Amino acid sequence: MLRASSAQASLGDQVAVFIDLENLALGAGENLPGQADPIPYKALELLCRDYGNASIRRAYADWSRPEFAKHQHNLAQNGITLIQVTKFGAQQKNAADILMAVDAMEALITHPDVGTFMLVAGDGDYTPLVQRLREFGKRVVGVGTKASASARLVAVCSEYKYWGTIVAAVNPEVRAEVGANFDIADVQRLVTEAMEESPDASATGSWLKSKMLALDPSFDERNYGSKSFRVLLSRLPSLVEVRRDRSSSDMLVTLVGSRSGAKATQQRGQNGDKNT
């Protein structure tokens, strides 16, 4: 599932979901070639439920165009309001961006109970909107396709989820294809970088995952075909040691080389004292 850790979100949170359907449809079609429905009902259902109560659900597109209109049924069945985007002149390209940004800022003012804003968009033009929402203390979860997501947008979100991974969670047929787009070596580098910032040799799993998300908002264990963070770490036995935390239900993670490295440093220090 997409759900964040309990420390970050709870099922009681009010969530606002805003979908740039045109952006999503074009990107999903390119990233999931051969799929009869690249925006399936079950993926939309997962999108709308896993960060809390999605009390606001809106999708933006020019519904007169067949390539977007064909998704109306799945959207409506998930309680998503369809917002017509009418385009004129020079504003044609950014019409959906502007309308979605205006509605999101209105929700910020009129619905102070909304703690999480989910923006299904990959366009870097949404970056100022994300920054402003976060200035007001809101959690912003971005969703888009891996090929088209702006690096600038990904960097400013609290989290960023890839649409292919969401679809793979409900459609086993595309899991191998989606997983091939992600390199486990990226996880190894991210784990090492995060652990280097740990105040102790060992870190709890919840702390480690939060730190990894802070370093890379697009991190998601499901990108690598793992059902949970613990399962993903179990695939890195040469990098980390995972054991139970006796004081809680969490796990403790230690870099495999950290103990030997510490001993080597200590030994060098002792040899230096002898030679002095």
C-alpha cells in the first residue's frame, strides 16, 4: 500500500486529492505500454484511501477529448469530481495547472482540517504550489510517472509516489516490468547515506525510513518489489544487519561494516599511542 508510517499519517487524517488527469493519462500510457487501462479503478481506489479520509477528490481535464473522457467512469466510481478544463489562447498549456492550483489554495483556506494534499502531477510548474502548502505545515504527497516527473517537483514534496508502482500494487502482471525501472543499488546508497547521519551505530527502522524519505522523497520499498520496508532490508544482508528492538515493536538496523570499521579506528588509535 501507499500508506506512510503511523508517525507521519493516520487513517483519521483529512486528505485532499487533486489529479491533473491529462498529465497522468499521457504519462501512464507511455510508462505502461500495452495495458488496456493504464488508469485502473483499483489504482485510483488505492490512491484515494491510503493516506486517510480523502474528503476532497477532484480530477481536471478537457473531458470532450476521447483520450481523457474514457477514464471518467473509473474516476466517478471512486467519488472523484470531474472538473472541466476549458482552454483558450495562450493559456491552453497551463489551464489545468492554474485551475488545480487555485482550488488547492482555496481548500487550504476553507478546509483547515485537511492535513495532507495529494497532487497527482509531474509538471515542475506545480513546484511553487507545493512549497506554499508546505509553508502552511501541510504534508504534500506527489504522484506521477517516473519518466515524466520533474526532479524539482519531486525534491520539494514530502513524499513522491510513482504511478507505475501504484498500478503494480493492484495488478501483478506489470510488477516485473515496473520493477525493472528501479536499481537496488540506489537503495544501498540511500541506506548508507541515511545511516551515516544516525547518532548511534544502530537506528530504528522507522527512523531510517523517515531519514531516507527526507533524503529522497520518491523512495518507496514497493518500487523494488518489496511488500514492506523490513522485506526490502532483508534483501541487503551484506549491507545491513536487522534485529528486533527489545524495547519496542520496531526493528534495529546496523550497517554490517560499522562495527569492524569502529574496531579498526580504535586499533589505529591504540597503535598510535604506543608509537608516541
